[in-house]
Amino acid sequence: MEMHAEHLLLIGALLLFASIIASKTSGRLGVPTLILFIAVGMIAGSDGLGFIYFDNAEFAQTMGIIALVFILFSGGLDTKRESVQPVLGKGLALATVGVLVTALIVGFAVPLFTELTLIEGLLLGAIVSSTDAAAVFTILRSRNLRLKANLRPLLELESGSNDPMAFFLTVGIIGIINGEHASLWSLIPSFFIQMSIGALAGWGMGRLMTFTLNRIKLQFDGLYPVLLLALMMFTFAATDLIGGNGFLAVYLAGVILGNSDFIHKKSLIRFYDGQAWLVQIIMFLTLGLLVFPSQVIPVMGTGLSISVVLIVVARPVAVFVSLAPFRSATWRQKAFLSWVGLRGAVPIVFATYPLIAGLENAQFIFNVVFFAVLTSVLLQGSTLPLAARLLRVERPEGFRQESALDVELNKQLTGTLVSLTVPPTSFAVDQLIVDLHFPKDAQIILVERNGQFISPDGATEIEANDRLMVMAKKPQKLDEMIQRLGMEISTAPLPRPLPIE
């Protein structure tokens, strides 16, 4: 049957429906969601029901890279500076030293039970060396683990920032095999150059994104996500073009933007969280379609051996070595971090690079990596709650972990609520709220204008004689706002008294 656009849309919709339904049941079955996404792709593929024949590694790699850009950017937007600062050193150590140690241990072990050479073993080690942001974010949030000692932000920081190192090692070792680089030592200057350019580009683009969103004043609100999409893609592509690490740049740009004030912040963060889920599902479906189970079965023994080395030896050694300088990390915390070395779609995406480069044992490496990823997600992902309890890093049952919504509501409903009237002489008139840079502990909850009530956001423009319902946690913050804007406290009663605790 000839495939038309409507057929492709129908197939795509059915695959998305199947993936979402699978994710709905995954929690009850105790199976990580990511495995079910891949399983849907495998079932629909050539070795499954045969609905779709797909063996285009280049397309799968392109989809994987696009998905990783979205996932890393969305992860950066959700990364809070106050939660990351206490674990920044540990996270960077795991994302660099930890990845390198993991790659070296796996790389030297692979030739012992395979016919791969040492350099090919190091390539395989580099491919599986990073933990997967999508896997870690999804499993931690779906299981709602209540972890002690900033373990959760540390895991999310590591998984969001270690892909650049693994990508650099993978591409660099392929270059050595193809004769583009002389040796591993020749990669050291390139590493510092790529990471430095990536970090600077990410910081600069994050600031530029904030400035652009607050200054451009688009006529249609629906164009703001499109603008941010263009800036995000430009960050990755331009950084890569000038020799920097695009993945690092995108993640850091997301962190800088997410910790800044900009208009439509909540809606944009929600939008990109949804987009990250969409591309994540598409990526796993595509990778599932790319895999031929009949080719994976013969390498199960080798894949299991590599998984054992990775889970039992390489990851624990990498964690303990990386965190050795940090005395605050206990052995229980290190043991739990060792067990949460989840592999996911990233190693499978990186495994397409040897295929496209035409390396001799590329298909074997891809199949082994795929099996190792399945083992990691199934075994480690499904036993995280048990590991947390056994190692005593889970908070007690009586502890209530606040959601982001709880925190936001608590911030808004505690403090002093007053009504402020904007005089025509105030310099706040005709200014956007985001441009006024109010104190962090003072928020405009409601605006009364010409007898109508407006729920404000950063893009709301203040007009003369507006009546602002302001919540301030501390009296001095309220005084600072009044003094700065030249407002006066209204003696009129509030339209609806609110109980403030």
C-alpha cells in the first residue's frame, strides 16, 4: 500500500497513543516507562508485527540529537540554582571524572570477553559512560522518591550535564579509529576548547534569551514559544559550528534562563516540559524501530557481561573516585549513587555514530549497547525504591515532600497582603512587571483596573491608577516596593479578605 500523509499521521498517532497508555500502566507493573516506549517501537518494527520497516541510522541519530536538545534544555529550565549550588562540585566531578573513569574501566574490560580491540572497547565504554537525563528524570519523578542529603538534585544535575563528556569521548575515539586524531592524549586540548566554548556560549545565550524575551514585545503570545525554540536550536547549532559542545551550551542556557525573570515564564516552562515528553517518546519509538531483536539475541551473553562490569564495577568505582575529595558524602550515599547509574536513550543514540562512520564492528557495538541499556533500566530503574530503603537514604514516611505547586502556593499565601494604588507620576506606569525587578519576596497577586480584575504575569503592563494586590513575606520588602515605585497604601478595603497565616 502506498503511504500518504494521512497514513503517516495515523500510524504516528497510534504509536503515541500506545506509548502513553503504556506509561499509564508502567507504575502499576513496576516497569520503567522508557522500556515500554522502546518496546512499542520494537513491536511495530520489522521483527515485530512488521507494520514499519525502519533501518535508517542517520535519521534515528538526527531524531535523537533533536530530542536530546529538547530534554537537556527543559531539564536546564527546571534546575533551580538554590538546589544545585550545594552539590555543584559533586555534580561536575561525576559528569567529568566519573564519565572518564567509567569509559576506561569498561573499555579495558571489553577485550577480555569479546573480539573487539582495545580502542574499540574504549569506544564502547565511552558510548555507555553517561547516565541518561530522560531516564533519571522520569524514574525519579514517577517513583516520587524522598531522598536525603540533596541526592535528588545531585542525580539530576549529573544526568543533565554528563552527556557532553560522553559525546566528546565517543566522537573523539571514532576520530582516532578513522585516523583523524593521533591518540587519546591529542584529545585533551580539544576537550578544554570544546567545553570552554560550550560553557561561554551557553551562558551568553541564556542571558540573550532572557533579554530577548523581555524586550521584543510580540503582538501574539503564541509566538513566544516559537521564538524560544529558535533561540534554543540556534544555541546548539551555532555552538557546534564554532567548535564548542552544543549539548553543554543548550543545558547551561536552560539553567541561566530558568533562574532568571522573564515574561510568560510558567507557561513557557510547561510548554517545553510537554515538548520534552513528546520528543522523548518519539526518540524511544524511533530507536525501538531501529533495533532488530533477532540481531540482539545472539549478543545477549556479551551484553550481560558488559552490563555486569558497568553496574557492579565501573559505576561504583567512578562514583567513589569522583566523590573522594568530598568528605560530606557518606558511603551509603555513594553506594546509592552507584546504583542509580541509569543508562537510557543517550547511549543508543551515541551508538549510531559508529554505524554512520562505517566502522567494522559498528553493528555489534550497537546491539551490545542496546542490550546493556535494557538491562540497566530494567534492573536498576525498577529497584531504586528498594535500594533507597536498604541504604537508608530515603526520608521517613512521615516526611512530606512538597511539589512545585505546593511551594508556589506557599510562597503566595504567606506574608502581608496589601492594596497599592499606582499614581500617574510613578515610573512604573507603562512598564512591564518583569522590567520592574520587584524584590524576590514580594509578588503582585491581582490587578484591579477600571472595575475589572486581571491575573498578572511578567508581560502585564502597569497603568496609572491600577490597584495592585501585593503579597510580601516581610514588611521591609513591602516598604522597599512602595518606596521604589512611589506608590501609596490604599485605605480602601480589599475586595475579598484573605486569611493569611
